[in-house]
Amino acid sequence: MAKYRGRLEIVVDILKVALNGARKTRIMYVANLSYRLLEKYLEEVKQLGFISSNNYLYQVTEKGRNFLEKYNNFSSRYSKIGGEFQRVMFEREALEKLCEPRRSIESKATVQRRRRA
């Protein structure tokens, strides 16, 4: 199943492409955006002051670089927390299985034996 990007991830993708300067076409293809979405998001990041344009060349501003740095820190922490959360949920499931009544386990085995007979 495809993972869809949110607004934040699209803005970050645009900024990453434009770090060393890029034209619209390059940003559109590398950030994987339709022309309509490219126009929308380029206008937004320009208004936010994250990107500037000069003779069809788009470059990330200092404010945009600071945003990317903050995003990278956030993304790193978020990934660690997500992995830890999955481990904790696995432990919870294991504990819940240990709390199941013994007779329900025995009755399942009995039902399986009866089916085989």
C-alpha cells in the first residue's frame, strides 16, 4: 500500500531539492509533484520565507535551512519513538497472552484433538 505524504513532508521534499538551487521542473520531478501541486506549494514556501527565486532558480533561504534542521531533528526523534512504541506494544501482547486463563488454552487443544478424531 502506498504511503501518502502530508503537507509537512511535501514542503521538506521541495526544500531538499532546492538546497543547492533548482528550477521548477527539477523540483517537480525530484519531489514527485504534479504541476498544480508544485505551483501551490512553491507559493506557500515562498510566502513562508523558506525559499527565494531569482531568474527561474529557486534556492532555500537561511530560514528554510533552519526549518530543515529542525525537521531533521524531529524526524530522528519521531522514528526512535515509533520503533520503541512497536516494541512496547509487542511486550503488551505477550503479557496479555500470559494472562489468558489456562482452561481456554486447554479447551483449544481439546477441540483440536476432537476434530482430528
